[in-house]
Amino acid sequence: MSSRKLWDITQRLRANLPVWPGDTAFSHQQTWAMDDGSPVNVSKLTLSTHSGTHADAPLHYDPSGEDSAAADLAIYCGECLVVDARNTGAAIEVGDLPHLHSADRVLFRTYDSFPHDAWDEGFTAIAPEAIQWLAVQGVRLVGIDTPSLDPQNSKTMDAHKAVLAADMRILEGLVLDDVPEGRYELIALPLPIVGVDASPVRAILRELP
């Protein structure tokens, strides 16, 4: 039986990873080293919960929302639709959305080439009206290759509020450069970290049977 093709759509966590301005930089430090006589190597990490490819928990935009540990994993696994949105403006609008044909999860590609080494202040957002339209179509999860559904300078977080109102879930910072538009199986599980507002994920797409 031939195996189904996989696409890894996750940023690599590393030193100098671009992060939201003012947020915690990623760092890695070895705490036990075999070179120093330890029988094993052990490290510690310092990072933001929103480092790289991550899943926003409702707690991120709702003080009473569930944390990462409470995530319904079924939402983060299953068939999804990848949409090429590279020709949109500052935000993906309702008019930019294709017919979904019953997609529960929708991922948007906005970059020709993902900016692995530099922070992009002018990234493409998603208009709250587009989030509302997706919710009406039955979408339960929306993902994007940018750092946020809302513009960097937003103080009202309208797209996140639209997600909250529709009880949808969010993936941000996906890497979709090598993924043709179409349908795939998504697997992108948040870690069960108690009390936190987001979690890095290892996100993959798998060819459908």
C-alpha cells in the first residue's frame, strides 16, 4: 500500500525566529551536557506561546475563554481546504472567498514566499466579515500563513472577536509555499499546557485517500 504524501507546514523554532514586536524571543539553552559528564543531553526553552506556527486558544482573546489544555483536538484534525489568497489586498474580504463545498477547515496562503528570516509588518489580515461568512458556511477552523488574523496595528481585534462569536478556532504562522490549492487532511495539535493562551503546533497536511 502506497503511503500518502505529507507536507510539513510548520515554521522551525530556532534562534532569531521573527516574533511579534515586543514579544519573547525564542532561545534554547543546554542544561545538562554529555560533554560535561552527564549521561544525557537536556535543554530548556524560552519562547512565546505564539512562537512560529501556533494555535490561538480562546483565552488569547477572551478573558474567560478556554486555555490550550482544554482544546477539542477533533477541530484540529480532519479535511481542510487550502485557498490561494495571494492576490488579495490588505485583508481577505468576502469577495475573495471561493465556494467552499462543505469545508470545515480553511487555510489561506497569502505569501509567494514565506518570510522565515524577517518580520513583515504589512502582512495580509482577514476581514471580520469574511470570518462571519466562513462561520455561516460551517467552517470551524481558520488558518493563515501570517502572524495574525488581524492587522499588526489593530487595537480592537475584530477578526478574533468574529471567531469568538462563532466559536471557531485559529491557526497562525503556517508555511504554505509548496502546497497547491485544494483539499487535504490537516493535523495540527496544540499542546495541553494548562492556563496558557496559545500553543506552538507541528502542523502537517496529508494527501487525501
